[in-house]
Amino acid sequence: MRLAVLALCASTLSAANEIPQGSHVLLRLVNSISTRTAREGDYVYMRTASPIAANGQIVVPEGSYVQGVVTRSLRSGRVKGKADLGIRIDTLTLPGGQVIKLSPHLNSVDSEGTQQKVDPQEGDIKQGSGKGVDGERVATTGGEGAAIGGLATRTWTGAGIGAGAGGAVGLAWVLLSRGREVELRQGSTVDVVFERSVLVE
């Protein structure tokens, strides 16, 4: 009986001192990072945005330091090619100074008003295509050109010429400029998931 009680106590303490498998943890960025400037090997610094609890006890307090590293950084292309950012989470530092190695995977990120999201198969953060924005730019400059041409000549022919010129300017802008980059600003959050439990001694 005594051995059974001791074994139960030991298993309860062990479970209370680990980050359980399947845990979702929200991390807040301390530094900003972007595919515009990030390079493979750059460090990413974060803090836990909420405490991690198990069996009614806090295992990792809010504000604990987390360090990651950039594993991939690809800028968006001028005509095609989406921005792509890979981050590997490496260590968690508790307030007492204890460093724990871990390797959760990214689950989701702040979109920052764009189409950036985590690719579920690769685990990287990818930016959307931006084709809607490109089309809007061409249409806007075309419309502006039509208005200017129509006002300048007071004819439909002038409006047509202006629309063509404006559309050409918009198309040139699309072809010469890059698409949106993956941007994670200071204070933005990422959600990570632990595929296996992590012992916190």
C-alpha cells in the first residue's frame, strides 16, 4: 500500500514538472524579424505570453525567455516567389536561470494585416501571393489615368489613352517591385505546439 502511494505521488510530481505533450504555448516576440533582413542563423528572442500549467500547477511562469534561430529566410520575388521564414525554437530559460532544451513546432502567427501564415506541412511562415493587391494597383492607376486624360482633352479618346497609360504605369510598378515580406514585429505573437512532453526539473 505504502509503495503504491509513493509511486502515485512520484508520478503526480513528475507530471506537474513537465510541459505536457500537445500543449499550446503563446510566445511574444522581443525583437522584430523580417525576410527583408533576416539571415539563416540569426537569433529570435521571445517570452512566454502566458504561464504553462500542468495538473493545476504552474510549470513555466509568464515572461520566461525563449530563444530560437532562423533556419530559412527567403525574400519575395518581383514577379513570382513568396516570402518564406523558418524559425526553430531551441531553449527556454526559467526565471531562476535554468535553461531547458526544447523543440516545439510553429502552429500559427499574427498575420500583421497580410496573408502570412504557417505552412502546416513545412512548419515555415509563408506570405500570401498578393495578386489581389497587384490587380488593385493596376486598376487604380488605370482609373486615375482615364480621369486625367478625360479632363485634359474632354473626350472619351483622351480618357482611353489616359487609362492605357495609367494601366501601363501600374503594371510596371507591379513588375519592378517585390511582393510582401514575412514580418513579425516586436510584440507580435506566435503559437507553438509541443509534440512530446518536456521535463522541467
